Amino acid sequence: MKTRTWILLLAAVFLVLAGIVAWQYLGAKPAQTAEVWADGKLLRTIELSQDGDYRVETGLGWNELRVRDGKLAVTAASCPDGDCLRCGPRNADPPIVCLPNRLSIRFSEAGTLDGVVK
């Protein structure tokens, strides 16, 4: 294949990937609630419409959460790497995850179902 063909092919792949990323991040609807999970158990559901500070403790550590202006952020954590602190305020996917504390914060609309188990 010619160099020109490879350049066009790579440009097309880049445009498709850029479109997927833009659709994922820019098209996300703001959530109304945040669900705090640890080790597969729902610890707390937080309304994003009400400002407040929360402390979540797991068997492995703790995280402090702050809700302001409809967005949730992790403001302090006992984990050594602090990746969850760098996520910044969010109100839509992707979820905030603290791997050392086995904590994840998932965003959802109030009253919606993820799935049904019979």
C-alpha cells in the first residue's frame, strides 16, 4: 500500500475514535444521584442536588466526598496514589474509582433501573 493510503486510513481511524470520545463525554446527561459502592455492596446513595460533605469508610481506608453545584468530587483519601483525587468534580460517567480502597462512585438518574433480576 502507498504511504498516502496509510495516512488516509490512520486519519479515518483517528476521526472515528475522536467521535466516540466526544459522544461519550460531551453527550452524557448529568446524573441526579451518585451511588457509592465498595466490594460490590451499595454503601450510600447521594443526591447531587444537595450540597454536602461525606466521609465513606471501607475496610481498607476512607474517602471524603464533596457535592457542590450538582457535581461530586473526592477531596481527600487514605489511598497512597491519590488517583481518585485527580478525577475532579463529576456528575456523569465515567465512574470515579479508588482501587486501593475498593471504592467506586457511579452516577445515575434517580429512579432508573440498571437491570432486573428475577
